[in-house]
Amino acid sequence: MFLGEFSHAIDEKNRLVLPAKFRAFITDAEDKKGLFVVASPVSGEHCLRLYTRTGWKEVEVKLRQEANKAKDPARYMRYFASRGEFAQMDAQSRLVVPQKLMDYAGLKKDVLMVGNVDWIEVWNVGEYRAATESLDEEIGDRSRAMWPDPESKA
């Protein structure tokens, strides 16, 4: 489970260090070899998603199910498959982010790495702040039902 928000810098070779707290959640030997780096499939969400091999297999199953419902399954799969790559992790836990994905997400030097439970998101700092600005109130209202105030007797 990936939790937390971390500021990081991408170096001149497009290498990004995976935070130690995220690495701690990657326990499978195969997953430690690298991560799948994909453009977020959510409309208007210009960030990257990082998936372990295990996590990507789950996404792949869902993609195939949805592709089978599409008018042109091959075109549907091509759209998603062309927007990502597997990035090997080196001994310093760095991933090389492909330039086309850097451009898609508007990533420069400073980025935010955000845990989203099953995957990691990599954001341009300004894009992230803009995307989450209105969420505080919305999330606060919805979360009251999940985590009621212990002082409340309602």
C-alpha cells in the first residue's frame, strides 16, 4: 500500500529516485526490478502512474475486460499500451522516466510523488496543487460518514 506525499527532483538524465517509504511496500523480488510508468488514464489528470508488476497485472485484466466491450478492442488496447513503458530500477532505486511521459505530465526538475494506495503518482507540483485544491471540502464532507467524530453521540 503506497501512502504519503514526497517532494523529489528528477535529474538531467530523467532519473527519479523512489522514496524509501514506497520501496518498503515493494516486497516481491520481481517488483523490485522496476515499475510500469504510464500516463494517467483519467481525463484532465496530467500525471504519471507507477505500478508494480503485480499491480500492472491487475490493471491489465481490467483493460482486457473493457477492451472486449469496445467497438474496436485492438484500438482500445493500443491507446493504453502506447502510453506507458516498463522502467527498470537501478541499484540506487532510480527509474528513468521516458521523455514522452515527462512531456505528457509536464514534469521538470521538481516533482511530487504521491501514494494512491495501489499505485504511485508523479505530478508536476503546480498541476497537483491545482488538481487537489477543491478536494479538501469535498473529501471532508464524504469522510465524516466513514470516520465520525468520536465525541459525537449522533
